[in-house]
Amino acid sequence: MKIIFSFSLLLIFLLGCKKPLIDYRSKFVGEYQVISYNSSWVGSNYQQDTVTYTLNVNRSNDRYYVDFVRQNSSVTKNYLLETDGTLHSDGYDPHFYVNGGFVDKNHFRLTGGYMGLGGGYSFDEYGTKK
């Protein structure tokens, strides 16, 4: 009877917690070398370029921060990192779109862009963990 009571108490404790027992996002924490293929246009003026930068994923309490470090500047984007590695933008902008995330624990892919009146830009980024 004590075994059944102990097992039941343990089961209630494990299932009653709000936090998951294993946080699968922790495998994405680290530094990634990213190459970005960019296209921009204003009217009929079209340009392409390629940029490399570093992407850092850091954890603070229950939040995961994605920092894009480009040529002496660091920008923390408001992305939500899901347990499967998908990134979602935390804000809403009807002109901006983003899709992608972490393919596995060592690779990153993100596509997106911004469409406005008379112009816009798009990007396709690939990253590898250092």
C-alpha cells in the first residue's frame, strides 16, 4: 500500500508541474556562424548581397534570446524559440514575414522579408554551430 501511495504521490507531483521536465530548447544554446543571402528592391532598382554574421542563442530563466551580431553591433530580435526549434516573431507587423528556425542542434535556417509600398527586401539565411 505504501508503494502505491508513494507512486501516486510522485505521479501527481510530476504531472502537476507547469514546467516541462526536459527543456528541449537548451540544445540550441550557443553560437552560430550565419551566411545571409539578401535581395532588396525599390521600384525597378534591384540589388543582391551576401553577408556573414554571428547568431547567439542565450538562456535567461525560461526565456531564450536570439542575438544577431553584425559588424560591431548586436541586435536582440524578439523571437520566441519553440521546443522544436521553430522561431516565431514576438511582434506583429503586416508587412514583415519570417519563417524557419533550427533544423537540428547544429544548423539554422531562416527566410523572410519586408514588403512595403514600392519596395522591400528578402533574406535567406543558413547557419552552422561553432
